[in-house]
Amino acid sequence: MGLTRQYLRYEPAALFGLVASARAGVAFLALRGEQGRYAAVPACEHVFVWDTRKGEKILILKGLKQQVSFLCPSPDGLHLAVGYEDGAIRIFNLLNGESTITFNGHRAAITALQYDHLGGRLVSGSKDTEVIVWDVINESGLYRLRGHKDVITQVLFLKEKNLLVTCAKDTLVKWWDLDTQHCFKTLVGHRAEVWGMALLSKERRLITGSADSELRVWDLTYIQEVKDRDEPESKKSKGSPSPGAEENTEEDETLELDEHPEERIVKCSKVGSIMREGRDRVVTLGIDRMGKFLACHGTDAVLEVFSVLSEEEIQKKLEKKIKKARKKAKQNSEEESERSVELSLQEEIQRVTNVKASSKIKSFDLVLSPKGELKMVLLLQNNVIELYSLDLSAQMPQAVRVSKITIGGHRSDVRTLAFSSDNIAILSAAAESVKIWNRSTLQCIRTMECEYALCSLFVPGDRQVIIGTKTGKLQLFDLASGSLIETLDAHDGAVWSIALSPDQHGFVTGGADKCVKFWEFELVKDESSVQKRLSMKQVRILQLDEDVLCVRYSPNQKLLTVSLLDCTVKVFYVDTLKFFLSLYGHKLPVLCMDICYDGTLIATGSADRNVKIWGLDFGDCHRSLFAHDDSVMYLQFVPKSHLFFTAGKDSKIKQWDADKFEHIQTLEGHHQEVWCLALSPNGDYVVSASHDKSLRLWERTREPLILEEEREMQQEAEYEESVAKEEQPVVAGEMQGETGLAGKKTIETIKAAERIMEAIELYREETAKQKEHNAICKAAGKEPSAYVLEVFKKVKSSELEESLLVLPFSYVPDLLRLFNEYIQQGSDVELLCRALLFLLKIHFGQITSNQMLVTVIENLKKTTISRVSEARDVLGFNMAGLQFLKREIEAKDEVTFFADATEHFEEKKRKRKKKEKMVLAML
């Protein structure tokens, strides 16, 4: 058996060139005691926290593989809930940047997250049309709410009542009673998708944004409060009614309730609409934390800001209006004039200003600073964050842009990349600028404005760069000064490709005007200075029949390969420009190609998703590889080897062996199409650019990569994915109604169930052989029964129910006996009771019909009730103690406050007397 060839693994080294992804929203964070300064933004799979004042990144919350789809800060400001594309939710601690809790329940991307006002519960909405309520403190799911028929767009908790409001793209707004976990009311007043909503005026008003220019406003009346107000009035009424009359009123009440059974909790009545200036749909609708300001934006670059009047302000305004009405209405009585005066909706919710951003807005957040300024952070479509400030004390408030974070990335997709000859500098060029990055620090060291760039190269010496543009120009930039030295009209169409000649005296370009042009570097005298400067001159031209898509020199500079729009690759002699070979076989045009270091092989990548490896001596096709699930956009050989990398529109980068025709490794990280990549001259680094606006750096490690192991790992990953996609286990006796279990079956829950099963099997063996202790239990230093408890405690709280659901019933009797033993000892009563009740719920029929378990259940009943009542007593005692301490502290504070106030008053009195004496002396 021959030796297997070893390859070296490429690992992700860094993500850069990204300010913020436009996929999820932006959120202000109250860090270091400051509001309106720090903003959290999504950045592919990570979350960046930016200091908007300094324009610096202060924290990175690292994700796994999936893209971030939603952000929600906790009310205490210490945590950030992050929703991902695969339906996972992770809660990060903002003090250390670590993920503390993970929730898995949704089958699709998270589209809405909201904490309750205390931060103890979190509600999530998803593309799978379901809403889940999570217990953050216990780290577990409470329940799943079903009812919507399309993507959930917003979820809101009500502070005072245990109610939840959700809206979705199915045009419905639903009200949920969380005590009974059912939908008691559905608002059907929208004709199109409901994209956002907000609660205003101490939750007395609901405002919704849809696909038109109206913001619909609904007044909310809570029925219980109306009853509480009406009861004292009814008691005051004189005399008692006749029995017949009493029966009639009762009948009337029941009729009224039966007519609108959903209005027993809350009543919604539409009061009108506020017109937006934008004609398109609402993208984001939000309010500040105080509920004083409302803002919304559509698919354009304008943010519309409204102020919401408080009850006191409404009362003052109403009084002024009544005074005016009294003056005007002299002929009418005062009462009538007062009755007719009411504030319109436009007066209660007033337009403040419009904020015009520099590009399309994707999301925003508002915060009212203690100084009385309204601060707005806008996440724009073009990889920019803007911070605006609104001075509310001004007569006509105008938003002023305070800061703009742009330096960290391009405004549009990067279409070309290049490495300098010393492996240190990276060039990236997009539609508006060329940037030079330091590879080790990942800092942008130069930014130069250019036209739409399509190809690029470093001039030998690494002091200048050449850019080929969409308009057919060649632009020469000097890196030291960061200025444009020269612009040449090279082609009549786009310059699709540029290649440096191996002797480094010139380069060749191919364009959409069906020409290949040969250029040489030359030094020319500049009119403005004495020194000569670098320039380019055209020396030869090769006219072809089709548009040129890519050009490459062979390493010995004898051959030139040209890929054409007719799906062929033509090979010419460089010296005479005579035709040598034609490589045909691709079904769609060849978009990229490269020749290996020794000039024996050429690899071509096409829009037909295939890569073909050819011999350059006879032009024979060695092998055709199905490389990507979409077009192959870029291809490059690793220097001094026959290995090459390909980049595809399927968001993957793959490494191949051109000798053995094998796929070596897939570099996964980008979330959208990969446009281009570049390899460093020493082959240690790969840099890639994607439609997700990110640049990624990959580094070659010393770790050997064995293909067999790689295939096994790939198969395992595929199996885990298939497990997650399987149907969820059905709970006996539970109907597929409005509610369900919060969790979902994942590979982690299956592994947890397997660990519990193993522990129970070890316990069985130990009970069968009392003397022989199992090696594993000895290694853990515990008795087998204690070992089972340890394994049980290690199951994540959020995965407990799903793990028990997967557990076969044959293990349940042993588990119940062990639970009885543990609860008697008083260990982890809360966790064990939770698991016990869940097991009784899902296996109720089998447990009750099993005679062997009758005594176990009886014992459990006694021990559980006694232990739970003990735990409740302890909690009650502790709560009473804390309440007492709170009262003591408050009493002390009050005494201190009054002492301070008295001292302050005495000080003012002394100053006043002193001033009076001075005035008298002067007189």
C-alpha cells in the first residue's frame, strides 16, 4: 500500500472589510453607563459593537456558522439576545462577550425577538410562522404558540398584563393570553402584510405599519379596568332593583359577552391613521425606550420621526383649545363648546422631522439622552452606520449627522483582489474605491476613489497599482501619495481581465471590445516635477471574434491563453500571436482560468459549474470536475504546486488537486456569492470577497489534512443535519393545536438522551453486581446512583424536555425510582420535579397501567409534596427577610434625604441673611 499524500489545512484567520450586514437590525446598548454611544450591529455570523463617537470596534460577539438575523438588548443592558438564520437564539453577556444561554426551538430564521419589562422572559418569532416564549432565568422554553400563517414580523409583551401581541405577513395582528396560552383576539383591519407595530401612551394605543403609506392607530381598552371603575358606581346607585329587573340585567350582560367573547380581556377600536410621506411599505417601525418618539422608514433613505404627546401634554393642549373655543363660541353655552372640543390624532402624534440618510436605510434605533437630545443610529444598505442627533429644544428641530462609520469597508461589492509580492499588502477594489489593507493588522491603510473596478494588479515593486474598469479605462494609482497618476482609455468595453507578464516588464488586458492588448511599463517625464514617473504604453493588439473574458500568460511567457464568450479557450504564441490550440468542452462561457507554475496544466472554471483540467502540450482534457452548485467565479493555482482554489456563486471556496483530480477541502464562511479570491505569492494566505460585503482571510496551518477523515467528518455533519430535519416526536395525548412544546429535536438532545441511557444501564449493572463497581463510576469517584444524577444535571436546561421525550419508556421506571431517592435526599428538587412532571405527562397512560410503579408513584407523591413545601417555606422566609431589609434601607435613605434637605435649606437661609446684611451696609 502506497503512502497517502498529505495536504495542509487552511483555517479561517479573520473577517474584515465589513462595517455591518444589512440582514438584521441595529440596536443601541447602554454600556459603561452611557446611552446613545454604543451600537450593536450584525456582521455575517458575528455581532460587532461599535463606539459611534470614536468609530472604533470595541467588542466582537463571535457566532458559529449561521448568519445573524435579529438583535434584541435586555432591559438591564447587560445581555444581548441574538437570533440566527437556522432558528437558534444565543444570549451574550456584554461584560465579557461570552454566550451564556442557547435556545433551539425554531426551524427557520428568527425574525423577531422581545424581552418582557423585567428581562425574565424572551419571546421569539420566526419564518416558520411560530412564536415561542422562553424562560431566560431557568434557561428553558415555556411554550410554542401557533396561529399565524406567514412570517412573524413583530412580537410585543405588555408590561402590566400577561399578554402578548404578534403580527405577521399574513395581514393579521393576534393577541395572546399567556396565562391560558391561547389567542383570544385577531385584528383583521389590514389588507396587506403587517410589517411592524408599537405600543404607545402607556400601552393604551397600538400603531401598525403595513404595505401602504398609512400608519393605523388603534385605541386599547382593558375590560377588567372598566369593570373595576364601574363597580363603585353601581354600588352608589340608590335602592335595590326588583328581582325581575336583576334577572334581565344578568341576561343582557351574558348576551353582550357572548356577542364578542374575544373582548372579555381587551377591546381594540380603530381611531384613525397617520399618513407617512413614503409611498412604499414600512420596513421598520419603532419607538424609543420612554415611548415619547415614534419613527419609521420605507425602502428609501428617509426616516420619519414623530413625537407622541404624554397625558399631561394632551391635557394642557386640550385646555388651551377649550379656552380658544370659549372665546370663539359666544352664542353657544360653555358646556356645549367644551364637549365639541377634542384633539385630533395628528395633534396627539405630531411629525417632528424627516432624516435624510446618505443611502437606503435598512434599520434604526432611537434613544432619548438625559440631555434632552434624540439620538438615532441608522444601519444603511451600503455597509455604513450613521449617527444623527436631534435637538428637541429648537423651534424647528433638524437632525444633524454626528458621526459616520465607513473606513472599515467598501460601499459596494468587492469585484477584484490582489496580493503584493511581499505577502503583506492586500488590494481590494469595488465600484467606488480601491482600498489597501495591511494583512497582519487588517487595517485599511489607503483609500483611493476609482471608477467601477473589475480587475487589478500590483505593479512590480508594490509602489503602484493598476485597475481595469467597467468603462474600459486603466487607472494607475501611486500608493505612497494615494493619488491617481494616470488614466488611459484602454478598451471600448469593460476591461474584464488583466495579467502581469512573467518577465514583469509589462502586462496584458482583455476586454469586451473583442481585443487583447499588450502593454509595457515605461518611465516618462512629468510636467509638474523633474523626476520621471511610471506610465504604460500599448505595444501590440490581438483582434478576436468574441468578447474576451479572461487572459493568462504561461510561466515561461511563450503562450497566452484567452477565454472567449463562445465558451472556448484559445491558446496563442506570445511572440508571433499565431494560433496554437483551442480548448472546447464547456457548455457556458469560461469565467476564470489559471496555469500552474511549471506550465504543464491549465484549469478552467465556467458558468456551467464545472472545472476542466487540460494539458497545455496537446490541449487534451484530463478531467472534468463538477465543482460548485452555481457558476465558478474565480480560479487560481497555489504557487509551486498543482493544487488550486475555486470560488463559486454557491458561497463556497474549494481546494482541488489537479494531479489526482480530488476535492481536498471546502472553506465555508461566506453567506452569499463569492466574487473573487487571491492567493499570496508564498501560498500561505487566501483572501476572498463576497456579496455579503465581507472580506475573509484564510491561513495555511501546519496541521495535516487526511482526505478519509475529511470525508467521514462531512458524512457526520450531513447525518446531524438530517436528524435536525426529521419530524418532531409526538407527545401522547397532545393535540396539534395552538400550543406545543418550545424545544425541538437536535443532535444535542439525542446525545443527551444517550448519555442518560448509558448512565441508567451502568446503574442497572451495579445493582445486579453489588460488589463490583464499574470502572467509569470509580473514575468519576461517585456511586452509580449519584453518577446518574451528575449526568442528568449536565443536560442543558433548554434541552431537558426534548431529551426526555427521546428517552425510551424502558428507562423511565428506573429513572422514577432514582428520582424518589434523590428527592428524599433533598438534592436539586426543582430540576427533578420539573423532569418528573414532564415524564408523568408524556408517559401517563403507561405509568398508570403499570402495577409495579404504583408504590413508586405513591412514595414520589409524599416526598415531592413535602420537599416542595420545604423549598417554598425557605423561599418565603428569604423573601420576607429581603422585604424587611428593603424597608430598613428605604427608611434610612428617607432620613438621610430629609437631613440633607434641611441642611441645604439652612445653608440657603444663611446665604440670604448674609446678602441682606451686605445690602444694608451698602445703603
